[in-house]
Amino acid sequence: MSVEVANLSPASETHGKWERLPSQETIDRTIAGLKSRGINAEFVPNRQEALELVARLIPAGAELMTASSRTLDEIGFLALLKSGKHQWTSLNDVVYGEKDPVKRAELRRRSINVDYFLGSVHAITETGETIVASASGSQIPSYAFTSKNVIWVAGAQKIVSSLEEGLRRVREYSLNLEIARMKSLGYPGSMIAKILIVEREPAMLGRKVSMILVNEKLGF
């Protein structure tokens, strides 16, 4: 995400446009659009049901990794991983338990082949395209190709009318909030370094990509 394009403060009234939950008709249209592009899509009313659905989608004994995700944190999935009260093998423990930044980066590179990779997206069009912006690009290989199973969880406020609107959401809204979050942690800010646009998931790849849309404002 690029600091140079950030010209709105997180408190800007403009942000209200990107935070409104859509109508059920819009949600239904988006679910249909995602399915038409080879992405399994389900709608749940709240974060608790989102967490329960995510847990059901991952079989016992599966190896998993998560992207950095405010949404996964808000639904309680990251807390579940940290608690150890689950039946999966979490590579998060291995990667983020490594204190040496060089070794941690290498572990993150190796983790892209994990069977189950979880995270979120920054925008979803009503016709089913998804947009992911990243400062490092570390989640993009798993999202695009390497992981056999990808699970995205997203608040329904991320639904937009078009790709153009989705890119505006990333630059005018998501970026600014991420800059503010990083500064609150003592970092200089954030940037858009890479953007992934998923048009469809080809059946020939033999992967399963799932989107869980939640009827709550979650994430950036």
C-alpha cells in the first residue's frame, strides 16, 4: 500500500461510503457472481457463525497458515490458533515464533505451499471479482496458485459495484486505515506494493477457493 496516494484521514466522512453494509439483493448478486467464477461462496449473519464455518471447512490434522488479517482477528480465529485448542497444525506458530527477521522471512516463503491458507480481501465486486492489496506480496502466491485450499472471510461492506470502485476503495479507504494502524504500532506507515485481482478460479487447477461473506463490518 502506497503512502503517496493516501490523502484522506481515517476519520474522513468519505470513509462512510466504504463502510455501509449492502442490501440483501446486492449480497445475493455478489454470491452468484463469485460462484460463476469458480469460487465457493457462503453468507453468514455474524462473526460467530463465520468462525464456526471456517472451523468446519478445515479438517482435523490439516496444516494451515494465515495472512496478516484484521478480519480473522475480529472473528476470533487468530485467538483460537493462539489458544492451541484446535486439531490443526498451525504454521503461524513456527513462522511468527522465529525472532530472527531473515529466518522468519525464509519460513514465510516456505509456507506458501501450505494446504490451507486463510485471510481476507480488500474489495469484492457484485460480479464476483476480488481485489487484494499488499505491502509485501507474501499472501499472493497462496491466494493465486500454491495452496490447494484458500479461505477468505470478508465483511459485506467490502462489496463494490465494479473493479474501478474496488481499486478506489483500496486507495481511498483501506490504505489509510492500514497506515494509521502501522503508525500506532510504531512503524512509519504502509504502502501498496502489489495488487492481485482474481477474475476466476480455473477448475483445471483442482483447488478450492472459498469466500465467507459476513453481514458485519469487518476488516479494512
